[in-house]
Amino acid sequence: MSLYTALRHFADSYALAMILVLYLVLCLWHFRPGARAYRTDAKLSIFRDDSHD
């Protein structure tokens, strides 16, 4: 088996599964209960530098 074939097999199976798991973890990390303050801060950050002269 050549190196290319071995790397191709790894990328087609295990690497794809690891990338999918990492994507799901990062998406769910955003919606954890402890992140509510960060989400609120990010939501209101566009209004932070408004000046009403």
C-alpha cells in the first residue's frame, strides 16, 4: 500500500469523523448554559459605541 493510499483512506474515514465531531462540539459549545452572558454581550456589542450627539 502506498503512502498516498494510506493517507487517502485515513482522510476518507477517521479524519472526516473527527472533523464532524469537532464541528458538533464547537456548535454546541456556543449554546451551553454558561455562555449566556457571552451571547448577550455579543448581541449588544454593535450598539456599544453609539453616540447620540
